[in-house]
Amino acid sequence: MNNQEYYLIYSLEGCYFSEKAENFLNNYGMPHQLIKVKQSEKEEYKKMLQKQTFPQVYYHSKDNKYYEIGGCSDLEQFIIKNYVK
């Protein structure tokens, strides 16, 4: 998925908001890549991402840069603001 626009989601297994974010992107046909985080890996990813909640969503631009979107509600607002007319 290099040099393409897509969303990168760190999705925690069993997390309602992680599943909601995945479904939201699927419903709008937005390209995305999932990194499934197991409950046993949760603390490790929280440290790595320096965040306390899941999901964590990033936008990968055509110029190969990542931009932090935030969580599920941030993703919904971003998509609606930028893509839904």
C-alpha cells in the first residue's frame, strides 16, 4: 500500500470502538490496513503509541507520511468532513 492513501488502524480485539471504526471504513469503502492488537499486547501498544485508548487511527498520504487522526469518533468526523457530501 505504499504511495497510496489509506487509513492505518490499531484495533484492539474485543473493543467495541475498534470494531465500530473498522465497520465505518468498510461502509464507506475507504482503503485501510488493520493491525490487530491482542488483549495480551495492549499495554505494549499503549506504550509504543503513547496513547491510552483504542482504536488509534492514522492517515497514510500519497507522499508516504502518516498523520494522526485519533480514535473512532475522530475518524468519523474526519471522514464526514472531508469525504461525505
